[in-house]
Amino acid sequence: MKKIKIWLYLLAGIVGAISFYVGEFILVGDEVKNFSGLCIGLGAAIFSLGIGQFIYELFVPKSKNAELLRKKNIEVKDERNIRLREKVGAKIIPIVNYALSAIILILGFMQIGIVPILMLVSVFIIELVMAITLTDYYSKRM
């Protein structure tokens, strides 16, 4: 199984490199400029992820990998870390709301246009609806 994964990651790296090459050197016309940028971006991402995982699977021993996975599971399920993430999330929400409100006002004063402003306002409204829905859900559950 490990051999198949190693070759699959190497194949992903090669496909990413080919996609990057095609986007950079073959698709050079103005009519395919957007597709060229897409090939370059996706190719670079697939190449780096594929080669990174290939090197990881090739050089990290299986016993070390199992130990890292066990430590990660402990860290994720640790109650202290769960409470820390909840506390951080509770502090971030008001800050993001103030920043989003400021951006909406700045865009309004700059007379940018109604579509970007409505998009940001819709994010604000989605957050409000989710807060009401989740509060109702957890109040019934607990």
C-alpha cells in the first residue's frame, strides 16, 4: 500500500509540473490568458503537494508516522485544547464583526458599488442567522 501511495504522490507531482509548464509556455495567447493562469496556479499547488507528500512518505519511517499520528489525536481530543479553541473563537468573532463593519462602511464611502457591499453584508447576515440557529440548537440540546 505504501508503494502505491508513493507512486501516486510522484504522479501528482509530475502532473502538476506538466500543468505548470503548459500554462506558462504553451498557453501564451491573450484569448487563453485566464486558462493559462489557472493551469499555472493549480499546477504549482499540485506539484508542491505531490512532491512534498512523496518526500514525506519516502523518508519518514512508518513507526515515526504512527507516533506522530497518535500524538496528533491526543492533542486534538485534549479537553484543554478544545476549551482553548472555543475561547479563541469566542474572542475572534467580535473582532471580525467590527472589521467587517468597518470594511463595509469604507467601501460605502468610496462609492465602490452595491454588489461588493451586498456580498459583505450577506456574510454579516449569514453570521447572524447562524448565531441565532446554533444558540437555539444548543439551548435545546444542553
